[in-house]
Amino acid sequence: MDMDLDDKPLDFETEDSLRMPSISTAVSSKRRNKVIGLDDLLCDYYAEQGNEVQQKAKKAKPKKRYNSDDEDTIMRNKEARLIRTLEGHVAASEKEVSGIKAEFEIPSWGERVFGDQKATPSLVFPKLGSCQLVQSFTRNELNSIVKLNNEKGETFLQGLLINGWLLKLVLKCGHVEESIATWCFNLMLYSSKEKLSESACTFWCSILQANAEESPQIDWLPTFAEIKKALVTYGYLLDSSNDPSSVLDKVGKDHSEGPPQNIRSWVRFLAACSEARSKWSIISDSDAEECLCVIIRFYLDRQLEGLSLLFYECVVSVINFFTDNEWNISRVKVAKSLACRANKDLNCLRLVECIYGVDARGKHLRSELAFQILLKSIDEKVSDGEDILRFLISINVKDRNCDFFLMFIYLVLAENWLLFGPPLEDKPYIPEMLGIFLLNCSCQISSTDMRCYASKVRNKASYLLQSTFSKKLR
């Protein structure tokens, strides 16, 4: 039986999409309808959700609208709150800035040691022309040329004094008459002519310090009362609590504000008196103690800064005036006397630091003075070093009311007390207590603390912990 090939497609023809468009189109259309159906479902779902949201929005009550007056009130309230906030920040900033500036507002060291000068005694000595030294010249054959008489005697002696010949004459003669001695003493302390004052001072210092072979006989020696009288004439203020303004009110036409230039001669003469103790008894132990207090207080007067070297030499001479046994007692008396006049400011540190610890006596005096000032400065009752350190440890440096300026003073005084004092072998707890105090100051004070002297206390304590000072106490 013949088969019609045109009626039935071949096998490869069924796979050809080009030859069978109806079949491929149907399949594609089915797939397309399936995808569109999923999109429609999603669209329907989101449409339903949107309708629910719209219905809820319609049911919700509309928010109340503010009128223009309410909006102005709200804005004014916001501005007021902002202004109050800014004012608070400004006040806090000003407080921090004031704390920073306070360090510069603290007065530096310096104190009026001299007030107004008193009237000086008369420098006219009528009897000077009748002294033997002048008479010996008048009787000399050369006087016919010089024509020296009693009226010209003082002028003649002034020339000899300035040129140094008067000293050579009295040393050659081996005798200092009373009239010449008193005349030179008054010129030294009260003369307004610098050459006369310095020459008279050189004369007296050379006489007192002359060796045993050249030492002349002196008919008159000044007393400490006469030396002290000159200091009062210069306007020295015995009490540092005197009000400088009241002192200025006393200055009249015939007086001037001190100190005078004669203070140089006064200091040199005092040093010479101290060095000549073995030959001439001019000052006693108590006088030397008082003089030492006076010289150390001179360091507080900024008008006398140029004489620091002269003061140092005088302090060394007066310290060496005492024997070893006398010094152990006198240095405590001197330290207590100075501490009683010292205030809790930079002046007390100036008093301590002006005592140069170049030898054992100077170091011990510096240590004792720092200790006595600490005892006086601490308001609580303390009697020894252990009480002092216990008080220092108890200070809360984290407290906002902590006075770091006072802490700095305590720290420097404690350093001088223990650094320059004798060894502490019998008190091993003292270094341990000091270490605790230094750790409190260096570790508990924040580096961002802007309060006055906070950084100085922290840095000073840290330095002492790392320096040879801590090694010395171990």
C-alpha cells in the first residue's frame, strides 16, 4: 500500500520550528501567559495593600495646624533655650580662661623692706682738727708750704682717706684715735658722697681684718646699737606687715624713700665685724642672729637685686661667726624668726632659695627655714615632719576647690626641707610618706586640668620622682 509522504512530516521536520510555526507560537504564548499572570498577582496584592493604607489614612484624624502666632512663640522659645545654652557654655569657658589667667595674676615675689629715710646725724666734727695725727702734720716743717690748720684739718683728712694714705698712716703708727674712728664710722654710714662712704668703709674693714702684726690700737669701737641705729635711719621696716601706702604718706620734703647707697658699706662693715670676732668683740651671738635675719630679708626687696653677691658674702661671714655648738641652736632661732614674718606666697620661697647651700651650714639653715615655714603655713596643728607629710597626703587634689598655688608652695618647701637637711637614717618612714605625696600630685592631677598651678604641681612632682632627689631619700 502506497503511503502519501506529503501528508505526514518527517521526523526532522517536527523539530524544525521554522517548518512548524503553529506549534512554537503556541508554546511561547503559553509561557508568556504564565509570567503575566504572576505580575498581575503581585500588582493586585500591592493594590490591595495600598487601598488599606489609604483607608487608614482617611480614618486617622488630621494633625492640628498652628497659626502664625503659635509658630512665633515656638521660635521665640527655641531662641531663648539656645541663648541660655550658649550663655552656659560661655560662662564655663570664661571660668576656665580665668583659671588659666589666674596664674599670671598671682603677684611675683617682692616686698618693701625699706620705707622712708630718717634724718641723718651731723657729719661735722670740730674736734677732728685737734687730733694728734693732724697736729703732727701742722708741726711738720712741710706745713709752711701746705699751711694746714685746724679749720682745714677735716678737708685734709678726707683727701688722705680717699687716697688710702690715712689707712697707711694709722697702720704705721699703730694707733687709731677716737676722733678719727668716729669720723670714719659716720662717713661710712651716712655720707651722701659715694667716694667718702666707700673709702671710710675700706678703712674700717682693713683695720678690723688686719693681721696680728699690723693690727693697731683702736680707741673707739662701735656697738651693735649704733650699727642698728643706722639701719633704722635708712628706713628699714622691722615688721614686714607694715602697709607700704602708710609708709609713703610719711615721706616728707626732708626725707626720701630708701634704701640709700650707704647700704653697701653697712653690709660690708657687718661682714668685717663677723670675721673679726676673734680680735674684736663688736657683736654678740644674739646680734649675729638678728643681723642674719636682716640680710636674708634684704633679698625680698627688688631694689637691692644688684647687691645679691654682696649679701651672699655677708651671709657666709655671719654664718661662720658661730661655733659649731652655737650654730646648732642659732640656726633654729634664725629660721623661726624668718618664718614668723613669712607669708604664704612666693616671698617665702624666695627667702628659702636665697640661702645658697654650698656648705653644710648653709644647707642646714635652708632646710630648717623651709621646715619652719611649713609648720607655720599649715593651718592645722602640726609639730613634726611626720605630721606635715600626713597632712600633705590627706589633701584631695581631685577636689575642685583644691588650692594648687598653695600646693605648689608646700611642694617646694618640702623639697628644700628634705633635700638640704641631714640624712634621715633614723626616720625611714619619711621618704615613704613623701613618695606617696608626690605620686598623688603627679598621677591624680589630670593633664587637662586647667586650674591655676595644677600643671606646675604635677610637673614638679613628676620631676622630683624621677630626679636624684628621690634617690637621695631612699
